[in-house]
Amino acid sequence: MSELRGLPGIRFAFGTLTVLPVEVTRWDRDAARAGMLCAPLAGLVVGALAGAAGAVALLLGTGPLLAAVTAAAVPAVLTRGLHLDGLADVADGLGSGRPADDALRIMKQSDIGPFGVVTLLFTLLAQIAALTQLYGAGWAEGALGALVSGVSARLALTLAARSGVPAARPEGLGAAVAEVVPVRTAWALAVLVTLAAAGVGALLGGYGALRYGLAVALALVAALALLRRCVRRFGGVTGDVFGALAETAATACLLVLVVG
């Protein structure tokens, strides 16, 4: 995957998907393609920091619940809450029942409607509940869960940026990254990350490999189901849709790990 080579892609991924002090030096399609292929790498860093923060909190004696809250808060801080904001906006747009243009206008408004509030509430509750159970099983289980969740969230963005998924608007981040990733490359990366997650899960013993591999795979299924709905409803992707996909994948990943 030659698109992964070079610094512009890493700068693009970290500069657009995190608040880490990384300057985006190029905004052309090649940089966007490399950046979206590097999105799981940004997720790896965010997830690792979240998992480590939760583990430290647990080892300091806070208990699994506060460790989970800490781990859930880190990604929100490292993204300025943009993914959560995107999730709320998409919920308002989908729940409005309006035509595509009106729904997109609702999503651009700065306020959050009732659909967005309820969706945010239950999403964060689900994430914290799942992380509480994982940290209750030990700091390593919680930290790995947070890490794999972070990677899954950004891997969903890579798949959403593949060819054949149009932008809903001619401007914005969605338009900048829409259809920049070749389909085969996107799916190859998805398979690679899923296998890597299974390998990490194998370190826990038992059915760890199966649990973590399935967690990534089913997280992508959930995100792609939402993506399909958004494309049909809005005519394509927007920056808000990308944020909603990330939160959906992250939450689904954690829930699968708990059910497993």
C-alpha cells in the first residue's frame, strides 16, 4: 500500500482526526487518500491513550466505573468532541423526517435537538457500561478494549472514504475525503486490522482472538449499516456522518467485547 508511505498522510490523519499538535501541510486528494489510510493509526494512538488513562485510574484505586469514565473521556477530549457532535447532528438529521436538503441544513445548525441528545446519552452510557465491565475484568482487558475500539472507529472512516461513496455536499471535510480510497485497498486494510486485533486478543488467552476479531468485524458492520442509511437519506457523506460512523463503530466494538 504505497499510499501509506510518507509524512503528508500521517499529518493529514492526525491533523484532522485529533487535537494533537500536527500541522496539515497538504489538502490535495493524494494527501487525503494517504490520510484516510492512516486513520486507523490515529485511532491506535487515541485508543492507546484512552486505555492507558483508564488503566492508571484503575490501578490508583478508583474502581472500574471511574476507570471507564476516564477511558471514555479521553477520545472526546482528543477529538474536541467532534465525533460526538457529528453523531448528534446525524441523529437529528435522520430523525427529522425532512427531505435531504432540509436534513442537511438541520445538521449544520449549532444547536442539538432531542434526537441528538437522546442518542448521545445512550451512546455514552453504553460505552461507559461496556468499559466498566472490561476494566472490572482487569486493567489489561479494559485497556485493550479501549485501544481496539479506537482503531475500529477510525477504520470505519477509511471504509467510508472508499470509491463509490459520494459526498452529500460540495464543501467540507466530507467532500475533501469522499471517494479518495480505492475499494480494494480499503477492504484489504480492514482485513489486516481485523487480523491484527485477533492477534492482540490472543494474548488474553481463551477465546480472545475470536472475541477481538469479531469485535472489529461487527463494529464495521454496524458502521456500514449506518453509512448506507446516511447515503440513501442525505445523498452521501458529510463530516458529521464520519463522526457518527466513528462513534457507532467504537460503541459496537465495545458491546461485542462485553457480550463475548
